[in-house]
Amino acid sequence: MHDVAEAEAPRRSDDRTPRERMFGALRSRTALAIALALTLAAFWLLGYAQGASGSDLLSLTIWGVMLGGIIALGAIGLTLVYGVLKFPNFAHGELVTFGAYGAFTIAALLPAGAALRPFSFGWELMAGMIVTMPLVALVALAVDRVLFRPLRVRGASLVLFAMASLAASFFLRSVVYLIWGSDFLFYYPGRANPALTLPLNIRIQADQIFVFILAAILVALTWILLARTRMGKAMRATANNPDLAQVRGINTERVIAWTWVLGAALGVAGGVMYGLASQLRPEMGWFLLLPMFAAVIMGGLGSPIGAIVGAVIIGVAQQVSSSFINPAYGPGVAFILMVIVLVLQPQGLFGQKGD
């Protein structure tokens, strides 16, 4: 009987077979970090093999960090909504699009000023972005009140929330088509945006430097809000255990409202920065959605810091891969990295088990 009990007792982690230990090591965060680093190194080697110089690859890497800043602004909103409301919000890309087009419209209504050299834009674009943030936040709150709040009251499943967000995405994109049309738009058509030459023959536009600095400032302010303010602590408490948060006297509906406001405001900034770096089109938020989701999954669902790290990795991978494949396949690169994460460590780099 003693031998049988020993045979039926669960094995300790130290008693695992070598094969089990090997597979356990392969599914660790360390293995995931190594795999991602090797993937980026392979992209560098492939670009070099296709004739790209070291300075070109270094420039693409820096551009990728700045693209990662744009992706991070949207990805933080996604991960906050998932952390508090526990569903993937497919309509978040359209909030990014609304932000870009809203700033375009408001900037056009303001007196056009000279470019703020060395940048290509004027003060009216920054004013348009600031004014658009609360407007898009109201749109997000309206969508929550009309669509998602009734589902919360009824205790709907995750699938219903995901499908509802997808329906909201199609509806909001249709509104963009109705108001602004389907043509590509530019904030400053025809205005020169010369590149700066930095040490090591790195070429970069001044606008890209601004995009990165603004993204870094907004990300830092978001971290301070989440870590230091009362509302930030309430948001983290609600994300960890909404029932316990309610028992402790936290107004979870108010927390949810602030989550939408913060996510929408960051999405507006990301949309404006993305539009400044490229152009405006109704599908721009939808095209950014896959890299944003890939960043959130890579960093760990519900982790704002993880979303930032994942966004930078995605941005660098997309830019460096353009040295050996068509840049139009950038979202495919994000998808490949997302698959690597799901295979090796579904919780991501900073996620917790059970997320």
C-alpha cells in the first residue's frame, strides 16, 4: 500500500524527466526573450544580406523604436480595457482613427501658423490633438454606455463582448467614411520634412524625434497616473478583483469610465502621431490593430509596462524587416512574433499566470 501511495502521489518539480524539464525551459520567459532577440538579430542579418548597410539598419532600428512609441500609445489603451473589463476591444483601432481625423478637422478650422522648425507641423495640429482627446473620450464613453454596459449588467460572455466590439468597429469606421470620405489625407500636403543626419550616418526626420519624445512623455505620465494617483490604484484594484474592489467601496463604474477616457486619449495621440508620420485613411486604426494586439500579447495581457516593451519590439521588427521584404507585410511580421509568444509563453513577458 505504501508503494502504491508513493506511485500515485504527484511528482515534485524536481522529479520531472529531462524531457519535461527541457520543454519547461523552452516555455519560460527567458526562452521567450532569447527567441525574440534572435528573431531581431536574424532580421538584421537578412537585411544585410539584401544589401542594406549598417547605418541603414541602425536608422531602421531607431525608426522602429519611434514606431513602437506610436503603437504603445494605442496598446496601453487596449491593455487597460482588457485589464479592467476583461475583453479584447476591437473597436479601439477606430478610436485611433477618430483621433487622427478629429485633429485634422480642428487644425483646419484654426488659423494656420508657420511650421515649428525643425518640425514640419505647426501649433494648430497640437491644439487640434488636445481638443480632440476629450471629444473621442466622449465617443468611447457613449459606446460603453450604449453597447457594453448593458452586456455587463446581463453578465454576458467574453464572446459576446468581443463580437459587440467588432460590430462597434465596423460602425465607427462607417462614420469615418461618411464624414471624411475614403480618400487619403495629409496634415500638411506638400510641406517639406527634411531628414537630419546624425552620427554614424544615421538619417532621421525631426518629426520622428518629436513623435518619440511625445510618446515617451505620455507613457511616463500614464505610469505615474496608474502608480501614484488614487484613481490609478482603483483601476489596478478593479483589474485584479472587481468584486473585492466593490466591497472595499470602489465605484467600479467610475473606474471603467476613466479607463475608457484614458485609453481614448492615448489612442488620439497615437493616431495623430501615426498620421503625421504617414497619412490619414479610414482603415489606419484597423491596420494598427494587429500590431497593437501583438504588443499587448507579447508584453502580457493587462500589463501597461509589457505593452510598451512589446510595442517597441514590434516596431523595430516591422521597420528592420522592410530591408528585405515589402513594408506592406509589416503586420505579418507582427503576427509571426505574436505566434512565437503564444507558443513559448502565452502569458507574455510581464503577464501573470491565469491572465
